[in-house]
Amino acid sequence: MNDLRKINSQALLEEKHAGGYGYYPSDREDTLDFRTIWRFFIGYKWSIFFITLATLMLSLIISLSLTPSYRAVGTIEIQPESEYGNKINEQKGQVTDKSFYQTQYEFLKSKALAARVIDKLGIRNEKAIHPDQAADSGKPLFSDLISDLIKDSKFWLLKLKQSLGFDIETMFPFPETKTNLGKIPQETLFLKHLKVISLKNTRIFTIQYEHSDPEMASKIVNTLASEFIAMNRERRSESMFDAQKYFKEQLAITKMELDKKEKALTAYAKKYSLLTTGNNETLVEKRLSELSLAVILAENKRIEMESRYKTNSMGVGHSAINPAVDTEVMRELKLKKDKKQVEYDTLLSGLKKHADIDVTMGRELLQQTQREINALQKRINVEKRKINQAVKTERTINHQSLKKAFLAADQKLKKLKKELEAQKKKSFVLQDQKIGYNALKRKVEIKRQSYNELLRKAQAVKIMSKGGKNNISVLDKADIPYRQFKPNLKVNLSLGLIFGLFLGIVVSFVRNMFNDTVRSSEEIEKLSKLPVLGNIPKIKTRTAKTQVRLTYDKPKSAIAEACRSLRTTLLFSTDGDPKVVLITSPMPNEGKTTTAVNLSSAFVQAGKKVLLIDADLRKPSLHNRLKLDNTVGLATCLASKYDIDKAIQPKVLGDLSVLTAGEVKNNPVGLFSSEKMENLLKELSLTYDNIILDAPPVMGLADSLLLAHISSATLMVVSHGQTNGKELIATCNKIRQARGSLIGCIYTKVGAYDDDCSQDIYAYGNQSNFGLVR
């Protein structure tokens, strides 16, 4: 048997657990994706459906049991009311539109208006306000029944007191009923069914009233509108009278205060001679303004004269004076000189070119021309001197004149500045005096404005009191309702459907929160630290006896495909073909037997010689599933020297041999703990290629732990939505502690909508032979 376990050493197991073939630890975080949400709804679809259906039916029953109610609707328009009719004074300020319309809204919902409507319609002493509500409808539901129960209890307790002889009331005191409480007013019941809506950004109010009598509902709305208008007129009349009285008193007080302040202002002006001009300026202020302007003009004049004087002074001191314009005599002399110069140059040129000309005559002629030129030049120089002398004399005269003008301007500026300084001193004194004057003047102006405003309002109130326009009008009268308002069956059913879905989802979510069963391959790998070697789908329409035969009877079914995949994965998960494979689970009814039989059939279809042993001696089921005789089996061979070959039943499903549990008379733990079980498996492994043990659950039993210790490979069956996570961890730890060869898990009863077993995978090929329900 050591040879059977050689391939399952602890080192090899650790290597597999660390990430060997078929095991890929999930690095994904637990995130909520659409597939998770979809699986959640599919898993709890019936809970959500029945809760929604129950809520929907409850909504239907409640809607049909309620008393029908009708709503009458009318509209009125409220124009802004003049503030003069509201006794508004200066201290309170004006009422804004928002506060005004809020006030009108409160008037419409007031008990005073409700009382007028009730009295007008004569429904105060009747149940006509709402037939399904009496005057004492404010009592809690079932209050009469509770009161009767309390009275009956007190009666029987008093009887018990008389019979036992001690005070029951002291031990169990009852609260005394208070009889001094009042009844709910009719106005409160009336307003409970009244609804007033102010349409946004408009002056229109909608009045709605619910009543079981449609005609009474319309009467109440129309009466309320008319009574509101009448009440508003009465209120306006009272307000006008109070306003006239108020304004008359305020005008007299304000007039007296205004006269008093005007007299004080006049006396102050006389005391300090604060005479003003037409521009409301005093004489001192006016003179100060004039002097300031005169000083500015004098400064400009002085600057101008100073500039001209300095410029002229620079011209007088210049020695060479060249007039910019020549005189007529100068121009004639210069012209004559130029002509003579031309003659001289012509003669000189002729003498040089013609040598035959008489030199003496030419020279005399040249000398004469030169003398004439010199004479003209002398006359020009004389004329220049005359002009320069005249210009110099004129500039001297101008310089003296400009100097006098500059000095005069400077003297005038100094005089004006001196007067300005004196006037400023007077102005400073005046400013001190004017502070008190202006303060009195402002008080007079404020009081005069108050008086004028009060006078204007008093006139407006007087006009309005003689005949003001009503600011409230009825736009639409309330017609008799033509259809039921409540209960609204469609709305109630819709709300019931929505609430039912919400409640169903909440309940399912709470159930899911407290549900710690395994529901995915990733969760199995995370908890068990083992790879998931195969996923076995759930076949709902098959019985237990037919499910175990699916791989044999329907080779193209979903379970057959899954078991063949499991067989292939199992071969690659170990170093070679495992001889003895133990199939167990944490708890019962997780699909061990179904998986064991179908996996055995998958090995047989691969040409293997396979023996399937029912090792669950406490609750054997393999013989019932396969309809075999269980008189002789594994327990018989272990308890006695019965020939094992005679106990094995060959050709059960094709070439599959089966060893049933047999009749168990001894303790199973004692049978498995003996060396006989290990020797038996060693003997059978020489005959068969694969031996598959259908073992009992691990939790609470030691059978599977003993079998796992002597098996080549142990497979843990984990059922979807059934196996508890804590139980799975505990089971795996127990097998590891028993040094069992635990190599992986088999995920069973996987739904068609789970990611681990998509029906599209098993739908490849001829779907008619799969045996998977769509």
C-alpha cells in the first residue's frame, strides 16, 4: 500500500496547493459586478416573486376595502393687496409679495374660514364633513375593542381578588381613562381633507376638497371660495377704518414735529447770518469760489508774462542782430551788386580767352567794374547798420514794456492770494457754523418726507375706503367630480408592486447577508486553498437513480461532459493515474454518490478497468441507486474472510464493477482502522486500473479521515448553495491533519446561470441528447 501512496507525498501536495496544475488562486478583489447582481436575483427570484405578489395582493385588498373618495377642484385669483389697507407704518415696512401670498394661503387653511363654511352649509352637527369619520374619529384604530378587553380583564381580576383575598389592582394597576379631554373640532376634520395649492410664479390658488359625496365636495369648494371673498371684504373694511385713524394721528404728530424743526433751522440761520444765494451757497462760500478762480487766472497770466519777458531778455542781450527780412533798398542794392559781379566775371573770362584784346583797356574796364561793386557793398553795409540799430531800439522798448507787465501780474497775484487766505479763514469759521445748520436741515428734510409720504398714503386710503376694487376673484368654480379620486387602483397597485419588489430585494439581501454557503469556484479556492477540478451541473428534472446513470446512458449529457473534464483534470493534477480515489464531502446530500458513479463511468469510457466501492457503511445508498444486491459487500469482506472476488458485482454499467457496502454489523471505524482495509485496497489495485471510494461525510465522523490516509487522492465534493464555508474549512483541515492526500474539490449542483457552469458550454453539439433542461 506504500506504493499506492508514493505519488501523494506531503511535498507533492504542498506543491499542488502552492499553485500546481489546475489551481489558480484568484487575485480578484470581491467587487460587485453585473454578473454577481444577476446571480443574486436568480438565486432569490422566488423569494422576490412571492413577496412582491403578496404585497400586490395586499394593495389590491386594501384598495377594494377603502371607501371611495371624490375630489372637487376650483381656482381663484388673488391680486396684490394695497399695503395701505394693512395698517403698515414706517417702522414695520412694506409687505413683500411672498409674505402676502403666504398670508393668503394661511387664511384659506384657517379654522375661522372653515367654521364659516361649516356654518354656511349647516354640517356642523352632522357627519357630512366626511361620512367615514365621526366626530370621535381621532381615536386610535381598534380603540373600542381594546377598551372592552381592559374592562373584561378588570372584571375577572376583581373576581380573582375576591377568591384569593389579596389586592390584584395594586399588583397590576390599570391606567385610568381620562374623561376631561376634549373632542376633535369639526374644523380640524374639515381641514384634514382640504388642500390649497399656490401655483408657482402665478397669482392663482387651487382649492381641492376630498369627500365621499361628489356633490358635497363641489359645494364645499365653491362655498369656501365665496366665504373667503366675503371674509376678505370684511377684513379690508376693518383695515381701512383702522388705517384712516392711524394715518390721521400720525399726520398730526408729524406736522407738529416738522414745524418745530423748521423754526429751529430758521433761528440758527439768523443767529449766524447764514444767508444763501440761489445755488444754496452762502456769501462767504461764493466769494471764496470767485477768489479761487481769480487766483488761478492770475497765476496763468503771471506765468505767461514771465515767459515772454525771459524770452525778450535773451534777444536784447544778443550782439549780432540779423533781421529776418530785408528792406526794399537792401534788395535793390544786392541786385545791382550781383549784376556788376556778373559783368566783372565776363570781362575777366574774355581777357583770358582772347589774347589779341587790348590789355590796358580791359584792365581799366575791370577796375572800374570792381570799384562799382565795392561802392555797392559799402552802401549795403550802411543799410545793414541802419536796420540793426532800428531793431535793437525796438527790442529795448519791448523789453521794458514786458517787464512792467510781468511785475504788474506778479503784484496782482500776490494781492489775490492774500485775499484768498483771508477768505479761507472766514470759510473755516463758516464750516463750523454750517455743521449744526446742515444737521438741522437734514432733520427737517427727513421729517418733511415722512409727512409727505403719510399724506400720500392717507389720501390713498381715503380713496380706497370710498370704493375699492375686490382683489379676489373666482376663475373656475368646482364642478361635481365625475370619477373616483381615491383609492386609485392603478396607482396603489403600482406602488404595491414597487414596494413589494423593494421589500423582496431587501429581504433577499438580508438572507444573502446571513447566508454563508459556498456559491462560486473562487470562493471554494479561497476557503479550501485547493483547486476546483470540475463543475458538475444540477439536473433538476432527474431522479437520484437516473442521475447516477447519466454518463453511461447519455454520454453527451451535461454531467457526462463535466465528468470527462473532471477525469482529464484529475489525471493532470497528479503524477500519473491515481489508483485509489476517495470522494467525500463536509456534510450529507452534497452529491458524492452521483459524482462517484458518473466519474467511474467516465473512467470506464476511457478504457479503464474501474471498481466503484460504497465505503459509506453508516448510510449506504449505492446499491439502491444502481438497484444491486447488498447482502454481501465491503463490510462482509472486512469483517470475515469472505472472498472479495465473489462480493464484487461486475458489468453493472458497462465494464464498471461495483462493491456495495454490505450488511454492516461491526463499528465502521474499527473496520477501516485495521490493516485489512489497506491490504484489501492494495490487492484490488493489482486487478483494477482505478478504484473509486464513495465515502461518508467528514464532519462528525472518522471514516473518511481513515480512508483518506490510505487513498492515492482525495476529492472534496462541495455543493452550490448548500455547503457551509466554515464546514468546508474545518473539513479540509481535518483531512490535512490526518495526512490525507487532498488534491482538489468538485463543485456540484451548479445552476445553469452560474459562471462556473454556463449552459452554453454544455450546449455544444446535439442538444437533444444532453439531458440538460433549458
